[in-house]
Amino acid sequence: MGRAYEVRKASIQKTGAARGKIYSMYAKEIYQAAKNGGTSLEANSALKRLVERAKKEQVPQDIIKRAIDKVNSGVDETYTKNTYEMFGPAGSTLIIECLTDNVNRTVSDLRAVVNKCHVKLGNVGSVSYNYDNLCVVSFKGLSLEDTLNVLIENDIDVKDIEEDEEIVVYGDPQDLFKIKEAITSALPNVIFDMDEITMLPKEKVELTGEDLDIFNKLLGMLDEVEDVSNVYHNVANV
């Protein structure tokens, strides 16, 4: 099973009970992107991508509009992205991305989770070196050969390409828009099933028994932390 499955599975896991948190997180991200780069979708590619992703995750249009209108009305809020690294049970590791307006609150909430689950926060780089930071783009409509030709013609050097029910392209995060633009030039009506920037583990572990119970508890508690936006991990059977 390809690496794209891990990205898709992570996306699926963020639905359901966490719907309200997803809406809140997108509102923050859209506001910050609009504040940083302007409220025009055509002039602000980061904002355009966020809005497209929000619509895919069925975030209501009024939430998207309110987040952008806050910038137009002069509301001044600042959210920062911080990444934390964590060691779980039996060789498991996690990378936790947070979007917050109060770093002290975020750290306090994460430390409470650490203490209750008896796991450990790591230093910067202590976990992330075991992950690949990649963009993932998937779509249907081109053959593998045609996709390769389009990427070569546009001078895009990708990390890997998979072909199953669809084409999946892996590249450097900064090349996400270039990859999408190249594919769109060859396939104007393309619909991207995925266009994510993610962290994929180089090696995975499987947990059993009490270790698996602790890890599931850990994921559940992290999902309840207001400022946590994404959690990446190396456990294969979760």
C-alpha cells in the first residue's frame, strides 16, 4: 500500500467528532494567510490553497468568509505555527503541529498530555530526522508516462511517483504549486484528490497491548488540545 494511503488515512481521522475543531483551525489558518498575503485568492496562492482545502473538508462558506472579512475589517490577531516532537511508548514517535495565539497555553496543554500518558517531549530535531517532509499530489486523467513528461517539461524534480488507481506525485514542499500548475496545464479540468504538505515516517513500528492502549489515549488527548492542528506518527497499526 502506497505512502499516499497514510496521508489519506490521516485526513479521514480528522473528521467526525472533531468537526468543530476543524472549522476553528481553518478559520485561524485562513485569517493568518489572508493577513500575511492579502485577501485576494488569485494574488495569494497560500490563501487560495487553504480555501480549496477547507471546501473539500466541507467547512461552511460563512466560516471562510468571516475569516477573510476579519482582515478586511482591520481585526488584528496573530497566530504562530510551532512544531513539537514527542516520544511515545515502544519506539513510537510523533510530530505535533500547533497553530496558536498563546504559546504558553499550548506548551502547558501539551505537558499535561505528556504527564498523563507518561511519554516524553523531545528536543527540536530529535524525532523529525526520521520523517520526510513532502508534498503529495494525487489525481486521475494522465498516465504515468505523460505525468513524467509534463514534470520534466516544467523542470520539476520530484521525489517519487506512484501509480495505482490514480497518479500520486511526491515532491519538495515548496514545489506543491509548481506541480499542480504543471499538471493543470496538461489536464485543465483536473480534480486533485490530495494536495497536502505532510510528514511521512521513514520507518514504522507496530504496537500491541498496553503500549497500543497508551498510544491511542495519547492521540485522543492530543486531538482535544485546542491548538493542535496536525499530528504525524510512525505507528503502522493505528
